[in-house]
Amino acid sequence: MVTAVCSCSLREIENRIEADHPVPAPASAGEESEEDQQFRTIFQEIAGDDMEITANELRNVLNRVITQHKDLNTEGFSLESCRSMIALMDMDGTGRLNLQEFRHLWNKIKQWQGIFKHYNADQTGSINSYEMRNAVNDA
């Protein structure tokens, strides 16, 4: 019978792991561009009095926007996909999106849409698995 003996020592090493999530400083009303003002107005219409967007509100607005894009072959966004997007962008843990979080998501969606359109070269409104691999790499 073979017996292994281990003389191991454990010690605590203090390593700090940090992530930098810069939060943009809110601009005063005088410094806000016209585009920012329009975005804020649209956000207020979607979010309502609580000034936060729920998964249902997100689904409604995304599906309204997607119906205007006849070049996309889709049935729209599911409630679960909207919950997932909120979970991805929700930095304050409320389960809803505030103005800055929604703006970040909106910019990501526009970026993803551009990538999709680039790889949907045949303009079928969908991309095949080969195109999808490249699209995901770009995203």
C-alpha cells in the first residue's frame, strides 16, 4: 500500500478584483443635445411615472420598432428575451432599466442590428449558421 504525504501550507493573499463601470455624469438641461432631449422624452413616454422600464414595456417598444423593419424575418421579442436583456443591462439590481441603462441597451441593439444587416448580405431577413458565427464574433 502506498501512502502519500503532503505538507501543504495555506496563506491568504490579498488581491483586489475590481471592475470599472463608469457612470456618466448627468448633464444639466442646458448641456443636453437635441438628440438626448428626444431620447429622454421617448424614454419618459415608455417608462411612465416610475421612470423605469419593465420587461413588458421593453417588449412592447421593441416589437413596435421591429414591425417597422420589413427587412427582418422575425416574430418579435419574447418576454423572456426582454427579461434577459434587462438582466444584462441592469446595473443597480432593480429588475428594471433606468434612463442610462436603457440608453446603453438601445445603443447595443443598434450595434447588433448593424452587425446583423452586414451578415444578412442576401437580404433574406435571417442569417445562416455560418453567418451567425461571424456575426457573434463581431458582436
